[in-house]
Amino acid sequence: MDPAWTALALSLKVAGWATALNLVVGVAVGLLLARGRFPGRDLLDTVLTLPMVMPPTVLGYYLLVLIGRHGTLGAWLHETFGINLIFTWQGAVIAATIVSFPLVFKPARAAFEAVDGQLEQAARVLGIPEAAVFFRVTLPLAWRSILAGVLLAFARALGEFGATLMVAGSIPGKTQTLSVAVYEAVQAGQDDTANLLVLITSVVCITVLLGAGRLAPGRIANRQD
């Protein structure tokens, strides 16, 4: 397979796993912070939002300290299960997940906060179990904003570079994602390869962003009017 399409396939794989993880964890944490009241709530929100403003290389360094062979978690995983996450596609997934997490978590929290609590309370009065209230009332009212965030997170994970390069490296066919492949091609003076990779990345990201834009709450409200 052509290296460009190999890099695309790997990038889609990494971005897909990262987005799936963010969907589960981001929605759960968004709901917790939207409805929960507990000490340290604002601090937790700040910490979880940090990947939006912190340089990816700094996040990559933190990940190396945490999951590296001699890191706090990495040493335990290696000694207990023989698992090494550095320079693997799984390590790239972890990096992409953390970098793109706020793009799911923040819209999810905002969407849950915008849900009319009276509708949920009415469902409870009718005897509907709490889990059913979430899946039959809360989630249907919030899903468009959440899905828009998920699409943005997918695009961000697809284009992740700094943290991925530090954690997963650039092994062709194994950890070399599209963004890393572009960097390597430019460094090697392979302009034709770089142009192809940039074109592929741009088309995929534009398509995803168009889809996210169609799901924006303001766009939907205007259509209904």
C-alpha cells in the first residue's frame, strides 16, 4: 500500500479509537459537572480543559512521565502485564484522546446544562427510572451538540502532531500518522508526497467540519424558524 494511504488508514484508526473513548468519558464527565455539586468542581473543569490551551509537546512530556517505561503508570504496566505504550499506535490513541478530550467534554456539559430540568422531573413523576430519563429525555435533547463536539474531536485527533510524535514516534506503517508523515516528508524534501498528504488531510478535516457545522444548535434553530 502507498505510504500516504497507510498513514491515512492509521490516522483514521487512531482518531476513531480516540473519539470513541472521548464519547464515553466526555459525556459521562460532562453530565457529572453539569449536574453535580461538589468541592473542587471548578478546579476539575479547569484541569480537564487544559489540553485546549496547553502546547501538545507539554502534554506529550507529561504522558512520557506517566506512561513511559520508567513512568509512574508505565512501569507498573510493564512489570505487571508486560505492556509498553511508548512507540505504539495505542500510545498515539492515548495522546490523541487527551488532546481532543475538551472538544467533547465542553459541548457535552453545555448541552446538559441547557436541558430543561422540568422535562426530566416530569418524567420522574411519571415513574420513569433515572437511567431511562437520561436515555429518553436528557440525551435526545442534548445529542446534536454532543455529536458536533465529537466530530470536532475526531478532526482534532486526526490532525494531532506534537503529543503523538513524542509518545508514539514516527515508525512508518506502525505509528506514523498523517500529520507526522507530512513533517517527515517536508524534512526529507519530498514535496510531492507532502502535497498529497496535506491534500488528503485537508479534505477529510473540511468534510468533518462541514458535518459539525450542520449540527450546530444555532444553525438548527435557524432552520426551524
